[in-house]
Amino acid sequence: MIETRSFRQLDLNLLRVLCEVQRCGSVTLAAQRLSLSQPATSSALGRLRRHFGDALFVRVPTGLAPTALGSRVAGIAEQQLRLLETALSEQEHFNPAEARTHWRLSLSDLGEMVFLPRLVAWLETRAAHCQLSNGALPAALIEDALARGSIDLALGVLSPQHQAIESTVLFHNRHVALVGAHHPLRRATLKSLGQHALAVAAPAETFADSIEAILTQRGLADNVRLRVRHFGAMPGLVAHSDLVAIVPADFVATLEYRDHLRALPLPSDFPTEPVRLLWHKRSEHTPSITWLRAAIIELFERREGRTRTKAVKAP
């Protein structure tokens, strides 16, 4: 356990470095996020290591991973710094034109395509000094990240499980069959789909793997020949192959060049998926987050998705 005297000797500014290195898994990226030089960030991490008598981070193939002590200290520091930041920076009324708030979202690659262009354009005219970051967390980690305050909002095909998580359905995701311009498929029926090789995407940031579950229910599991992590790969894949990609209609709407592609509607009984906006109950009345949440709802909520729900506790 860290002695009280030792804690009093700790430069609390170093804790911001600790939290950012854990978030980024990289000293270089942490330095960029903190607007520090890499040597200064490395030096700060060295001071932390000497103070705690622990490596705090070890090198792994994907970057830097925290040690047990590093993870514990960073988790506590992140939570407390976030609470302090909120307490000191939030005013009774949020003035977007003057604010310099940094919002942190979690969006999949599809979410970036669907939501960011309109949202960024909106913010440029109303909150030009504010910052926006996308953390793109795996779906299983989103609720914990909202609870810790490492992200403010999450958008996607998400299914909240805990009472502290609030959500609203923005719209229901409809899927289409995306094929190359010269593909022989003309109607996407269950029978015709069963005669072609299918491609699906399952980003870790959403529960989009449910698409494959739907195909399995309809006896098409054996036709799934390609699985990719990102929807962005789909146009090139289908344009140069005989694959049939099952993708959200909103994704097709984001494509600028569609001369080499065709989108076919799926059978009418093909299920839709609710796209939700999630936030933590503790930020329910935080002015800046409330303002951004209202902006997202105004921009993206469709008439069929105006049901606000409170998450139920997982069984």
C-alpha cells in the first residue's frame, strides 16, 4: 500500500500522463493527446515508475499494457480526474459558442461514416472550439467506460444491460444486399441468396455479429464465405468479385461512388436492428453532455425511433 507521505510527494500532474498512456497504449500517442513532447512524456512516465517502484506498463505486440498496479492506479486516477474536471469546468449553463469541451464517443467504423459528417458540420457552426474524439471500444467494454467517464456517449447497435445506463433508440437499422454492378443477382430472396457466396462485417464496437445469426436462422450460414471487421472494405470486395455483402442501408447511403455497385432490398421479414444512443446516469444532467446528446437526437432520431428506454439489469 502506498504510504500517505509518499502520496503527498507525488506530482498529481503525472497522473494525467498515466491515464493517457493507458488509454492509448503508446507513449507517442499519449504525448500527442496531451500536447507534450515524447521525451517529456517518457520522462513523466519514468518519474511515475520510480515513485511507485513498478514498471506500470510493459511492452506487448499491440503496444503498452498496464501492470496490475498500473491498471489499478490509472483506473482510480481516471475516475477522480474526470470528476474533478467536470466539477471545475461545468457551469450551470453550457454555452457551446464559447466552450472548449472535449467530448469522447464510441463509434464503430460504420458509426463514423453515418454520424460524424453531419455531427461535425453541426458542431463547426455551434461549438467551434470544442473537441470530439472517437474511442471505438468493443461493445463489451462500453458500459464500463461510460461508468468510469472515459467516454461520454456511445452510438451503435448496442444492447444496454445495467440500470445505470440510459439509452434512446435513434432509428432501426435496415439491411440490403450489396453487389457489383454486373452481378447476376437481380432480386435478393432467400432462395436467390442461397445460390451465392455471402460476405458480412462484424465490428467489435457493436453487436453486428447478429447479422450472421439472422442468416443462420434462415439457413444461409453455409453461404457466408467472408467475414471482415470493417464495412469500409465491402465496396471494393463486391465490386471485384461475385460476393453478396449484407450491409446496413445507411452504409450504402454514405458511399460517394456507386457506379460499380447495386443495392437490393432484402425480404420484408428480414429483421431490423435498433441503433441506440447510450450514456451513463451520472451524466444525465451534465450540461455539456446533455447539450451534445440533444444535438445527436435532433440530428439522427427518426420518427419510428422515438421511444426512450431505461436499460434493465442483466439477468
